[in-house]
Amino acid sequence: MLGTDLVADCRSRGLAVSVYDLPEFDITNERMLEGVFGSSDVIVNCAAYTNVDRAESEEQLAHKVNAESVGRLGRLAAKLDKKVLHVSTDFVFDGRLDRLYRESDEPNPLSTYGRTKLAGERLLQDSGCRHCIVRVQWTYGRAGDNFVKKILARASQGGPLKVVDDQHGSPTATTEAAKAITHLLLKGAEGLFHFAARGYTTRFETARFIARKKCPGVEVLPCRTSDFKSPAERPLNSRFDCSKVQALLDEPIAEWQGPLERFLESL
């Protein structure tokens, strides 16, 4: 999902990009992984096992994709003196803080998905390669599956919709995340960064926003996360402090409503 928009944004700014993706490319295949370096200066890893609930029963596969492959990528990059930009997630946190999450906050993932993503971060950091890690959250875009598309699909069947009102974060367009990541690439940034749309809301309020714009007759009702039984536990607070990345960007990070409205209008 993010990779599609990132490729387009990089190319629009004159960067030469080679793309490796399933089914032709498998990040867990060491021989294939070695072949991606070539003449590239930076390897950007958007690949991940992202099915949060299924990861609870497929922990070995999730760890292989989200952790082992990232560590291997880092070790190869260190050997060849290449740089890696890796995309991670808010799920590395437990969501129990009552403030914005900073890059310096100690992770404590609640799910297999979060634990494997955190393991990937740490293996990359320990590899010794030059690297940049960008944690994103609540992403949506044209490619792939996401919360916005799920709400639209459910709303198209009529209402009412029950949506959790105790999960807090920032709906973040992959187009906006892609612009920020491209900027970090051009700046040669290294280290750990949080990126999300500006402003904060809940899943419930996001769904109400979507319904008002696309399905005004559909009722959206609030409920609690505890009302839904799911294999994986989710953080209730995913709000990021994005001041570190904002200091490197040329423009203010956009409020979440504008990009989401444009995305809905484009469908």
C-alpha cells in the first residue's frame, strides 16, 4: 500500500527506483534479497506481514518476514556499505501512556505483529548498517486493504455501523507518508522517526467522517474495543509526537481531515 505511493513520489522527484514485490520477489529468500542491492544507494523496506489477527496463529511466518528478513537486510547492507530505510508501526507500543508517543519511549508491544515489527527494528539497528526507521500509523491508500476501505464496504451494505471510540490516533494517507519518506531520503536522514497526520481522533470519529462524506444516510454508533473479541490486542493510544520529523520537512504536516477528504473524493 505505502510502497505503491512511495515509488510514485520518488519517481516524481527524479529518483531512479527499482521495485521488488510479491509474487516475483520474496523478502524471506536470502538469495533474492542479495540481488536487490546492485547499484542502489538506499534500500527502502515497505514489506511486512500486516494481518494483525492472523499473526497470532502464524507467529513463525510473521517473525520471518517482519524480523529475520529485516535483520538479514541490515547485515547485507552493512557488508556492502549501503543504507536501509525501514517502515515500522505504532503497534510497537502498548498504548497505555496518556500523552503522545515519542521516539525515545520504551516500546511494549501487545501483539505478535507488534513484537515481530519491534524485533525487526532492533535487528536492523544491531546490524551496524546506516539506517532510518520510520514508524507510521493508521495508514490508508488506494493499494491494499485498510480501515477506510473496510468502513466504506460496510457502509455500502447499510447501517448501522458499530465502531470503537476508545482507540486514538491519526488516519494517515499513504500519499502523505510517501512524501515525508521521500524527503527523508533526499535529506539523507538517519535514526528513528514517527510520522502521522497532524491532529488526533478516534476510529469512531474517523468512521463518522467517512460516512458523512460518502454514505450520509448510514448511522455510526460508538462502542468499546472490549466489545469485540479478537485474537490480537490493540493499543488504545497510538498518538505520535511528530516534532522530530517535522523539523526536517519543508512543509507542515497536513491535518488528517484534508488528505482523507481528498482520498474519498477520488474514489
